[in-house]
Amino acid sequence: MNSLKQIIIISFISIFLGFICNVVNPNKIEWTGEIINVVETGSKILSLKETHNYFKAKEAIFLDARYPGAFNEGHIPGAVNLPVDLFEQYYSGIDKKIDENDSLIIYCTGPDCHFSATLAEILTDYGYKKIMLFEGGIITWEEAGFPIEKAH
């Protein structure tokens, strides 16, 4: 019984010290996942209505962070496919089409998809300044009855 108590105490102390070390470490592990990346990049998170307003006004370039197969099955009309996992391959084809000062709206599948936040972080590192995220993604867009374009 005494050794079980010691194991519990040592485990608690270890977890506590690990937490403290993480807090003071400049290379700490973020506890909140991809949302931290959004905050660090300064990306604005858009509602469905805001996203649709940008779409209607043609005031932003839409970037779809999903894989090409998903993009081809349906995307926001006019969107450019820039899959986060194939970034280098696809970026070389579109880097001349988007300027660092263009307004960019990045989306992926839906609220549980983090490709858009990861792509926002990458593009921020490349010097893009006006990045917005549509967290609702293509699922929310389609459920609202907004237009979908399929690859030919």
C-alpha cells in the first residue's frame, strides 16, 4: 500500500513539473492544437455569412486546402486548390497568381478539419498578410445551398 501511494505521489509531481517546464519553455507544446496556430498567424475566422459576402463581392481569393480528389468532387467556385500536404508541389504553380497583399480565404472540409489552419500558418511564413479562415468549410457552404463547382 505504501509503494502505491509513493507511485501516485511521484506521478503527480512528475506531471506537475512537466507542466511547469512546458509553460516556461520557449518551444513549448501547445495544449489547444490548431487554434493556437490561427491566433499566432493573426488569421481572422469568418462566419458563413461573412465568407459568402466576400464570395459575392469577389473581394478575396479562395484557397481549398483539401486533397485534389476532394477538391475535384466539389469546391467553392473559383477556388484554387492548394493542398497542405502537397504544398511545395502546388505552390510553385500558383505563387505567381497570388500576391502577398491579396485577401485570402482558406477552407477545408469543415470545423474538424485543420488543414486550413496549417495552410494559414505556412502562408504566413511565406509573407502573406491578409489571411482569413472559413472554419465551416465546404460542408457548411454546401448545406447552406451555396454554389459548388466540380472539376471537369
